[in-house]
Amino acid sequence: MYVISGPSGAGKGAICAGLAEGSNIMLSVSMTTRAPRVHEKEGISYFFTDRERFEKTIAEGGFFEYAEIYDEYYGTPKAPVLEQLEKGVDVILEIDVNGAAQTKNIVPDAVLIFIMPPSPEELRRRIESRGTETPERIAQRLARAESEISQIEKYDYCVINDKLKKAISSVFTIMRAEKLLGGDLKGRILSLNDMTAIRRASKLRVSEGAEKYLKSYKQ
């Protein structure tokens, strides 16, 4: 199981979509109590439900993580994810830093990947280019981004999304390396590509120096 987080504007959604395209990777679908919007589809955009069922699922321990935001619940149900994992399918949860922490407590071997924007200026540019945010809302998002980035030490890997294709490739490399390292390597002969994936992934580990990512972002 892989968890991808990052501030709004970092490009998490585009990276996840790129990972899932033409591959055996499933993107988890969240459950929510809010009403569906016009373009949203049940089971694809969200699993839509009411508060009674959502709270019943909480009581049953049926979520990896959940939160109440603006009087509406959002959460990642366990059942669909576990079903795919049992089939050998890689599953990605695109959730925030709080949800990632909850999930890590439940699934200690979940791999946490943080998507970092290349700079505060670029993050602001991306948010402003949407044309949907007020100056006050932009300021709120940037402040929240600083808070989220300060928690990077909780993650296993960090990928700077300065170029989308490169970022997608980096996450694929991490997934490949994790599969190799998660198996029994004793007496196994690794291919050049396998060794390259492990080496490249190691350079993306937060444990190799969270400071370099924070410094890179602030420059």
C-alpha cells in the first residue's frame, strides 16, 4: 500500500492519474457524507453515504483514516482496498498528512510518499492559475502548505514535482524498489535495472536528509 500526500497545488492528483494509467495500480476511493456534485459518479469520484452509515463504519473500525471537514465526513474505507491488495494489486491512497499518520498507525508497512512543489513561488503560481481562489483563500492554502511540508519527516520518500513525467517516473521507481527490498534478496541476482531502481529510490528517501528538501523548497 502506498500513501501519497502533499499540499494543494503540488500535483498529487496528476501524478496519481499518471501512475494508474495503463498499469495494475488502483487509486483508492474515499467515502463522504456530502452531496455529489454534477460531474461526480458513485464509486468513482466517491462512495456517497449518510452520516448514520458513516458513523456506523467508524464504530466498526472500517476506515484507514477519516476526518470531519466543514460538517461533512471524509474517509478511506478499508474493504475495497483490502480486496485489491489480496488480489496482488498495488493500491495508492491520496490523502492529507493527518490521514497518512492515521493510516501508518494501522498499516505500519504502508509506504508514505510526499509530493513537494519546487518552490513557494511555483506553488502560488499553480494555485493562482486555477482562477478559482480568492486572495484570502490562496493565503490560507499557502499557510497550510507550510504546515504540511514541515511534517515531511513522517514520510518515507519525497518527490519534487518540478516536471510531471519525471515525478511520475520517480514514484514508479520507488514502488519498484520497495517491491524488490520487500522480498528475500538472499542468493538472488538483480538485473541492472533493478539495482538502478534501488539506487535511485534511496536518493529520494527522507531519512537521507529532510533538510535538503526543506532548503530546496525555500530557496
